[in-house]
Amino acid sequence: MADTRTSKTPQKTRIIACGMIAREVIAINEQLDNDHIDLKCLPAEYHHFPAKIAPAIDVAITKAREEGYQNIIVGYADCGTCGELDKVCEKHGVERIEGPHCFSFYIGNDQFTRDGDAYITTFFITDFLARHFDSFLIKPLGLDKHPQLRDIYFGNYTRALYLAQTNNPELDAAAKAAAHYLGLEYERKFTGFGDLNDALANRIKS
């Protein structure tokens, strides 16, 4: 007699994430060995224009629903939206990553909350920023043409803290060079994926 039982089909999941964490989301998904994840990223440049994030997420979630995705994960912390992203998430019944920004969830939100005062004059560098320092920061801020603006933008910082998602000597050197360019004391802290790992793993439905 033929076996008429059917295996459970994994529920497809759409992750709508910031382009700044695309590599990390892909790496975590590979660790979880999932083949039912669809990743869509909003432009990393929205980091400079946080008012664009919530409206863009609203549109992206609506489109995902139209495409048949029921399990949707928002791959953002608040990221400077001042609560507007939470309103969009509540509207659609989805969840975002906990924390005020990616630096917090890389460090670990609990630790970031405990040590928050220590970060007041800290400029954070991630793997993404180490890779794209010139194109993502220097040129958009006009520092390539007006280097005198450096101290206006970064004069209140005292150190650059590289939150390393990977142990990559090339990125370490790039982060150190970025700190030197900004005139800041350099420190490195290996965080791996921090809270991002559990935030995604706990929300991906099998």
C-alpha cells in the first residue's frame, strides 16, 4: 500500500531587512540551514535618512502579503524612526528586531542598556561600514571634497569602536584606517551577530 502521508511543507518567510545587515542575515540563514527564506533589502542609504524607513517597510510588507507571505520578519531595529517603524509593524502584525539600532543588537541589547553611558562619545563601525567607509560615509558627507567638515561632524566623538561580526584582518585594517581618518582612538570588539542571531532564529517558522 502506498504511503499517503505528506511531509509538512516549511512556511515561506520573507525577511525585509536593512541593506547594511544583508550579509549577516544570509550568513545566519545558512547556519540555520533554511531553504525557505526570501530576503528583500531596503537601500542601506536609508541609514542616513531614517524618515524613509517606516514608509518603505509599510510598502514592502503590503507587497509581501500580496505575494502570499504570511510569516514576515522586519530586519530593522528602531534605527532612528522614533517609533514610526513600530507603528507600521503593529499595523501589519509583524515584529522587528529589538533594540534602538544595529549597534545595540550587535553588542547585545541588555549590555548596551547597562553600558549606555559609556557609548555617548563613541562612533561605531561595523563590518559593513569597514567595507564601504568611503562610499557610504566619506562621499555622502562631502568629506572627500571638504575635509574641514570632519571635525564639525565628528568633533564630539572620542573613539571609534569596531564591532566586528567576523574575524577578518582586512576589515580590521580598514576599520583602523577609518578611525585614523576621523581622528579617533581605535578599539575593536568582536560581537559576532549578537542578538541578531536569536532574533531571526526565533521568528523563522519551520
